[in-house]
Amino acid sequence: MENNTLLLVLTLIPGIGPARIKAITEHLQHRLTDVLSTDVADLMQVQGIGEPLARQIYNFLHHTATLQTAEKAVEEQFTRLHRLNATAVTILDPDYPVLLREIYDPPPCLFVRGTLPPADSPGLAVVGTRHASLYGRQSAALLCRELVSKGISINSGMAYGIDMAAHAAALEYGGLTIAVLASGVDTIYTDPKGKLWPKIIEHGALISEEWLGSELSPGKFPKRNRIISGISAGTIVIESDLKGGSLITAAAALEQNREVFAVPGSIFSASSRGTNRLIQQGLAKAVMNGEDIITELGTRFIKSHSPKQDQKEHMPLTHLTPEEQTILQSMGTEPMHIDTLAFVTSIDISSLLVHLFELEQKTAIIQQPGQLFQKKTF
């Protein structure tokens, strides 16, 4: 039996989790096939494995029908992966993320759709509330633009709100992004129409430790969050209340001895109570731009600019008409009502609506509820 097949077989043994599988691979010095000839006494020498579990592992691997059923399940999983053009990357493989391998309980196997960045390439997690404000989405876009321009990949959980904004910004500015799912990589429940995930596969990867076809459950989200922080040198929290999944990711990062950063917000905003508390308690460093993060992590962390990213960052806006230029020059940093814009530009409302639509298409402005428009400053 091949190492990768055997590794997935081990995950099917009741009572054995990622931490113990890691301990077994280290005990056997990564010669995993040796486990088939290891007796109960030797299994008991593995950290975290007592006699009851050692006997359970031994009996599972030496019961012919049980082992054959497990092997068949693994082979079916590999077949389904092949149909999706997906792969399985195990902790024994050289292209398994280096930082993830270091955590206490790394996933024995990652199911991957797309291409993982090089194992030692820099990556940062960007997470936050599902109910993101405009301020939160703008913060995510600003930070992600600056970070991908330095060759840093953006990792997140593809949840609604900040996660989606981070993935989208990384792609918009020519970067790589990894989406860590709580479901199998065959079920992208937050993007069923495929507006974003096909682009992520093209410029990064969808990854999960959950088998294809597995059911989604609440307990899988904290497991997913430890992977988001685990593959990242640091975690950036943008908007979170006092409870939420992004704070679980931040806690996992701290346990993994990784850096945690937080974008400060208004003291009147519930969406900033969690991030502000992280800063107040000294658990996260306040950041206002990408340079704050890079300075903290050190220049060794970043890679040089790629030509594609430089071109993306300095690419000018699509050619603007004289009317569009007038509208932009009349807008400050705060949102403006359409009636105010019509007054200061002397453009009638019907024509102004057309110009504003064109400016939105050119990503020069953002429309907010209540006929408010704001100039995009990043």
C-alpha cells in the first residue's frame, strides 16, 4: 500500500486525529508503511497513544475486511478527485505547506483544486465579519492590494463579507489567493453560481481537509480556521464583533505562535468591538496599511515584485470622458448624494446617472445605499 493511501486509511480509524497521525509519522521517521508491521507495544511509544487506542489501530490495520473497506473508500476518493481535476497533498509530500506542517495538528491530507503556491512562499490570512461594512471591504481591498504587490498570497475562508472581499481583491490586483473550505472542495456553498471560485482555482487554490461528499457541520468551521492561520505567517482581522469565526482564527494563530494584526475601527461600531478588543488587550498589532504588516514581519518575509503585479498596481484607470473627470474632481473622500453631485457639477440628474454608471463599471467609484456615491481611493 502506498504511503498516501495508507495515510488516508489512518484518518478513517475512530479516535485517531491529525495530531496523533502526525506523531505516528514522526515516530516512524516518515516510513509510514512500517505501521503495518508495528505491534501494540511499539504503537504505545507514540506520543498521545495509550494502550486502548494502540490496540484499536492495530486491530483496524490487521482486520482484512476492515482494511479492504478502508482502502476501497480511499480509492473512490482518489477517483472523485481525478474527475474534479483535483489532487491530494499529504503531510508526507514535499509540496505540503511548510508552515502548516509546523502546527500541533496539521491536516494529514489537503484536497486541492488549483495550484498551491510554492511551499515556502509568503502568505497572510485576511478574515473578518460576514456582515462587512463599506469601511471593512475598503480596508480589505487596500491591504490586499498592497500585500499582493509584494508577492504575498492572501488566505481566507471564502465566507461572505470580509473573506470574499479579500479573495476578490487579491484576484483584482493580480495576486494569488487560497480559499480554505469547511466543506469538501466539491461543494462551494458560499458561491454556488461560480462568480469567484473558478478564478481562485486559476490563480491559487481551493483547499480542504474534508473528504469529497462530506456533510457540512458547525464543528468543521473551527477546524477550517486553524488551517487558515496555519498556512499563514500572520492573520489580519478586519471587522469582528466580540464573538465570531475570525476571532477563533486569531486565537488559533496565537496558539500557533503566529502574528496577529487588526484593523482598528469606530468605537461606536459593533463590527469593530472584537478587533478593537484584540488591540486593547495586546493580542493584535494595530495596522492601517500593508507596510505596517511587512515592517513587523521583516523584509525577509516578502518576495520581489513580479512584472505582472507591478503592471497591475500602476495600471491607470480606463480612459475617462471630460464629464467623468469633472465628477471625480468634485468628489472628496466622503460619500456624496446624487443631488449634491448634480448641483456641484451642473450636470442634470438623468445624464449624471449615466456617467455614474460608467464610472462604476470602470471601478472609479462605489455606490452606497440611499443614492450615495464615493470615489474609490485605492
